[in-house]
Amino acid sequence: MLTTAAQARLAGGLASRQPTPATSRAAAPRRLHVAAVAAPAKEEALSLSQELEAERQRRAAAAGSAPRPTGRVVLESEDELKSTFEHRAWVYGGTALMAATLAQGLAHVSGPSDAAAAGAAALAAYFLADVGTAFYHWGVDNYGDGNTPVFGGQIAAFQGHHQRPWTITEREVCNNLFPLFRPASFFAAGLLGTAALGAPVWWDVWSSSFLFLCCMSQQFHAWSHMKKSELPAAVVALQDAGLLISRKDHGAHHKAPFNEKYSIVSGWCNPLLDGDSPETSVYMRLEKWIAAKWGIEPRGWYEPDYSWQEQQRPETAA
Ligand SMILES: [Zn+2]
Ligand SMILES: [Zn+2]
């Protein structure tokens, strides 16, 4: 049974979303949800969320429609922050494979046109890695949950990151990166194979650079959570030059309404994808298109926003 408070919130929430969630959201930005959930204590809010989620599932089942994606995910347990031999093996091994592909491409540069193609390919890889990580981040922030096949761990990790963003700064590098380098290593091995078979210079340069930058994005992300005083001078210089995502740019993603500035490589694509406002962004258009075509709505449309709010770091808690 729902408590009175839960019934009131559910009724209010559903009423405010009529006639369709897609159009109503445009009129009611997510920050309204933040204000609505700020009042209850954490314990109460969690049980309230579970009641609301159960009730929504019942209503969805009764209406014969697919249930909305659940917002509850399996959060990280005790974080193991140290790099192990296995973590290092995946990161160094994957990097070696990508470097070998890049070297193969560069070894076949024979003239100005090849050199220009290699330079353009590297630049394109830098930009497209920014775009690719932005869409991936948007996807895991908004769709599926901790039980989703293949991506469940990433989805849970990203949501856990929103609650405890300091953890990423405490991870050792290979611990932070191996979840990306491990699957990428298999692609890297395939790319090295295509390089050995005589792939064009631009493909060797583009594919190896793109894959490496996508893998490294999680480290660029970690650096964007650190203070300048904690970073090597070269990283600060790259951030200041706009070549790596900055603390200020990424910090905006961790503030309500949590649905902009998804990129975690350079931030170059953020203005293009975010548009003038979250309600008219490329992400919102995609969310509406996916909802219309498959009936799958992003977590952000319904997720109680306290689960995205940053918790207090334990050692600084009162
Ligand atoms: Zn996020
Ligand atoms: Zn972050």
C-alpha cells in the first residue's frame, strides 16, 4: 500500500505529465523534480521511491504497456581503488596493440598527401571520441540499470559516480581504465590485423587514435574532478588550452538538471549537442524519438533526482 505522501506525489507527478511524458517534460524541466525530493529525509525518500516505482510498474502492467526503466541500480560496493596486475596487463597490453597499429599507419606515410590524411584522421578521431563518449555517457546515465546485460556494470558505475564523484579521483589509473581497455583490447587486436593486411594510412591512424582516446576518456574524466594543485602541470596546461575536458565544464554535468555536458574527452562537442537548453538539445530529441518509436523512456524523465544528487564525502561528513 502507498502512504498518503506517496499517493499525493504520484498523483501530482502523473497529473503533471499529462497528456504525454514527452511533451510534458518540455514544459516541466527536471529541476522541478529536484525541488520535490529535497524535503524528505534520505531514509524516507528511498522507501517512497520504492513505493512509487512499484506503483508505476503496476500501472504500466495494467495498461498493457512496457514498464518504464527502473531507476534503482546496483551501486558500487566497497571500492577497491588499487590497480592489480590484471588491470595493468589490460591497459598496457591494449595500449601496445593500439600503438602498434598507429605505428604501422605512420610507417606507410609516403608523401605530403599521406601526411595530410594522417593529420586529418587524428584530428577527426579527437573530435569523434568526444562525440562518442558523450553519447555513451548519455546512454548509460539514462537507459537500463545495474541488471542490464553487458552494460549493467557501467550503468551502475556511472550512477554511483554521480553520488560519489570523489571515488574516481582516488582510483589508481589502471584500476580506473581497465573496464574500458579490456573490451577495447579485442578490437585493438582486430585493428592491428587490418593494419598488417595493408589498410590505408588514414584508417590505421583514425581507428587506433579513436579507440585509445575513448579508453582514456575515463582518465580525462578523473582529472576533471581533481583540483589543479593535484594534477601534473602538463594536464593543467591541456585543460587550460581546451584540449582536455576541464573541471568547470564537467562540473556543470554534476549539477541539476544533470542532462547536459556529457562529453568527457575535450568538451568540444558539448555546445553542439547541448544546444540552447536541455529541452531542445540533441539528447532530448533522441529521447523523444526513442520513446515514440519503442516506448522506452529515459531514466531522467522519471528518476527521483535525489539518486543523482551528490552525497557527502564520508571524512567530511558531520
Ligand atoms: Zn553522468
Ligand atoms: Zn563526473
